[in-house]
Amino acid sequence: MNQAAFHSFLACEDLKDPEKADQQKLFELRLNSNISLIQHLFFELYPQVEHKKDFGKLLRLLPNLFNKRPERLRLLDLSRMAEGNWYQDQRLVGMQLYVDRYNKDLNGLKAKLPYIEDLGVNLIHLMPVTTRPQGQNDGGYAVNSYTKVDPRYGTRADLLRLIKTMHSKQMYVMLDFVVNHTSDEFPWAKKAAAGNKKYQKYYYTYQDRTIPDAFEKSLPEVFPESAPGNFTYNEQMQKWVMTVFNNYQWDLNYRNPEVFMEMLSNLVTLANMGVDIVRFDALAFLWKKLGTISQNLPEAHMVISLFRLCLQVVAPGIVLLAEAIVAPTNIVKYFGQGIFKGNECELAYNATLMALLWNSVATKKTLLLYRNLKNIPSRPQEGAWLNYIRCHDDIGLGFDDRYIYEIGWDASEHRKFLLNYFTQKLEWSPAIGQAFMYNPRTGDGRITGSAASLLGLEMGLKTKNAKLIDQAIDKIVMLHGIILSYGGIPMLYAGDEIGTLNDYSYLNEEDKRDDSRWLNRPVHDWASSAAVHQEGSIPYRVFRQVRHLIALRKEYQVLADHHLPLLHEPNNNHVLAFERTDGNNKGILVLCNFDEHDQALDAGLITSLGYIKNARYSDLITGEKRKLTSGLFSLKPYEIFWLDSL
Ligand code: GLC
């Protein structure tokens, strides 16, 4: 909703007492505030005369969808709207997990909520829980349904109970909406394969190779090793179908307004289960156009915005997360720019920061991190980044070549170095990871592995090297200290809180063997989690420190995402320094050292800060109070400080 419409909506009398609000009136008010943009976008996307009637269909669909929204959630929508940007609150800390690999199923997860709460996490991203093909299914991202819970995970009632329990504990829920594709077993795909023309138009299907070949001239490959090409021949249908990801994931054709409307219904059904944040999976790919790479196209933004605006009318409390792992300058566009301002996603993955942190781990320097962060357009006021270190996917090295050259390195050599560093090609590197989608011809590739293994814990344990183990633990804590203080929502990856290592079992499983991302999708090790109470154990050391950082973050309001972090460039290439303030005279200075040696900073940086008075400061993490006595401030290897004034 644009600002003016939002304010007039907030001024509405009915909102003062949501319990007594005339829901219908509020729905109409929201519809009236958004309808002109909805109409504009609809006809931009679907200008053909024959689609005129489809707009009427959409207008009839919206009230139907609203009528299905449970009363409890309608009230929640109202309080969320009045509350403003709740997702910017520093008390929000997330964790991402595979339900089946965490603790068997939905009820198993429910049983583990106390452990998650003990860590301080109050937002859980449950990766896909709906039905999927038995064999390969891309970890559930090939969906057989958007609404039917996979029996292996439990029942719909189990999911609803879990969500209710989480809400009663003030925890938030995030679920995926796999918006770009379905599996080849999805009912629409099955009907299409059986010859149904209507459903063939739900996908990009072609009689012969003419158009697929034309597309291939400019379409890159997402999984060049395991799923080369972007089209798959379906014997039953005797047609080619577009499959940009795996050959069993059929791309939905949003050029067909029916697809948009059916997907909107699916989205609202998902939202109506009580989800707080919906993760829009692979949304950069939503529109395909010949002669382009078919990513980040203006029409893709229009489709997303149309979803957003319709939700604004039907379920305005829902927050959208953009999973756009694309070039940094393109990611920020998913927050909404121009006419889409405030009308796309509130959240986006900070894939740039994530990849740059790994770059700094390997180079032990922060040069490239600064160069990029300083040049990337800021997120809008009402948006927030989702900051993370690891997730279930690979680490791409998609930062801008320009900045690599600017600091005097060769871009392609540098990428080779990073791959070598993380995949055991350098004798001195402590990292143990694997390459993902490596192309020997170009030398391009991505990286997989768990945070702990990439940071040297596995190597330390293997070689019984206590120093490496200590350093790895310090690095795990430092990286979490960064994502917990940088702003936005920190999203931990389940298992990282206990230093989980790579899981090689995927190599023995036919359905997983070709996808090295499974290296970092382990079954949660509950024996290690039990060891968080065993003083001195690795899980104890990691868990305690991460938990401490989480608790601290929640306490300090300056860490809420109301102001962008201020980067400071100290004259030391190994150090990252940034400040979080409330815009007045309260603040926290974060300092960390990516090097394996002690490093020193000019203390002038610290004394110049308005809120550190008389050179007296305290480190919030250790609780140590100190006064700067020399012109230098020193940092031990992989040390992180959160400095506040005394
Ligand atoms: C997203 C998911 C990834 C999946 C892809 C295709 O990027 O994070 O795991 O392979 O979408 O659905």
C-alpha cells in the first residue's frame, strides 16, 4: 500500500478497536486504496483484449479469498498494520530447518521448540512441508501440492497445531511459496502431460525445438552439471517443457493470467494457515522472454507486486521475503522501486553480505567487503535484510568483477582462489568444502559445506589440532556476531549453533549424489545438542556464545533495523568496523578481525564516536569495561567486539 493510502487506512475509526471493526468495510477500504495499481499492473502484464474478462475474475476472486481468511488472522492483520514494521525489531531472531531432518516430522519439531527457544530463536523457517515426488525432489522445492502436508511430515492438523503453539510462545513462522515452478507430478503437470491443452498453457510447452533453441541462446543454466539445458522432452505429452532448474521442475507460465489467479489462491491458502512470513522462492525467474536471461525482468517485478497488492487487500499482515540470489544491484530491486515502491517484498536475502563474509574468511581481508558494501544501493526505509552465514544452498561468488579489479586483483583468478581455498586445493587452507556446479571449461563454480567445516573445525578435529579448533569456534562466533548486529533479521542455519560438520552420507544416496548441497543438509545431531550442557565440549562452547550474542542483541534497541549500519573504514585491511545507532547519541560499534594474527586499530575511530565519552567503553560481549590508554586498540585473531560507552 502506498504511504498516503496507508495513512488514510490507519486513520480509519474501525481500526481503533479491531475486535469491533467492520471487517467488510475494512476490506473494501483496502480494495479501494489498491485497486488502481492492481488494475494498472494487470493490464500491463495482460494487455490482450481477451484478458479483459480475466480482470473481472480477479475482482470476484479477491472477496472470496478474503472470506476464507480466519477471523483470528484478520484481527492479527489489523494489529500488524497498526504496529508498523514488526520485522525490523531487534528481538526477532530466526532459524532455518528441514522439518524431516530436524526431528523426523512436525510433531518432532514441536517437541524441540524448548531447545530452539533456549537458544533465543523466535522465528522458524520450515522448508517445504507439502507433498513432493518420492525420488528426487530438490529437498521439497519440487512441489506436488501447495497446500497438502506430506504424510511423512504429519498432517495438516499437525502443522496448524505447531503454528498455534509457536504463536502462543510468541514465535513467528515462515513457510516457502515455490512460486516459479511445480514438480512434474503436480496435478496441472499431469493433466498437461496427458494432453490437456488448458494445462499445457500453464507451463511453457513447445511442439518442437524452434522456440527452446531460440531461448537457449541467451538463457544461462542454473544446474549445468546435473540438469544441463532449460527444456525437457516429455514423452507422454510429446512436447518440450521449460525446466530452468531440474528437469522435473516445470516453470509456470505467468503470461497466462489463469496461472496468476490460481497461484494467488494457493498463496492465500498458505497464508491462512497462520504463516507470518512467506518466502518467495526463486522469484527472479518469474517471467521469461526470448533474447534475455529471463531473470529480474520488469514483468517479474510486476507479477510480484501484483501478488503483494492482492495480499494487501486480502491478508495485509503477511510479510514477503524475496529469495533472489542475483547480482547485488538487482537484489535490492525486490524491495520495490519506482511504482513498486513499498509494493513488493519487505524482506530480501542479503546474499551479497553472506558471500562477502566468506570472501573475507578466505582472504583474511575486508577490502572487497568494504568496496562492495559501500557501493550497493541501500535498502529502503521500510525494508529489512535477512542476514545469514549459511543456508541449505550453495555459496555463489557473484560479486561484481569491477570491485575485484579496483582493489588490484584479477577477478577470474580471485574466484579460482576462493574455490581452491574452500575445496581443499590449497594445502594451508583449513576449510573443507566441495565445489558445486563446477565448470572445468570456465573455472566457474560455487561452494558447499557446513559453516563449521568451511571454517576449519573439521580439519582441526581430523588433525587433532587444538589451535585450529579454537580458531574455528572463534570464527563461527564472530560471523554470528556480525549477522546478529548488522541489522535486519539474522537467520541461523539449524546445526550451526553446535558447530555441525559436513554430512557425506548424501554420496551413498542415489537421489542426492549429484547435488553437493546435501553436504550441508545433515540430519540434526541431537547427541551433540545434548552436549550443550557439557562444559568444555564443542557444542557447549559454540552454543553458549551464540546464545549469549542472541540475548544481547535482543536487549539493545539500537540493533533494531530502523537505521542503516554506518560503515567505518579503519586503516587496517583485516578489520571490519560498523556502527549501529538510534540516529541520536546511542550506539554500538562492532569491530572484528578476520586475520589469524593480532591486529591493531587507530583508537581515534573509537574516541571520535559521540557516544563513547572520555575514551571509556565497555564491550557488551565480555562485559569488560575499559579506558583507552594508548592510541591503539588491539584485536585478537577472529575477535569481535560490540562496544558501547561506559
Ligand atoms: C531456491 C531454493 C533451492 C532450490 C531452488 C529451486 O533457490 O533455495 O534450494 O533448488 O529454489 O526451487
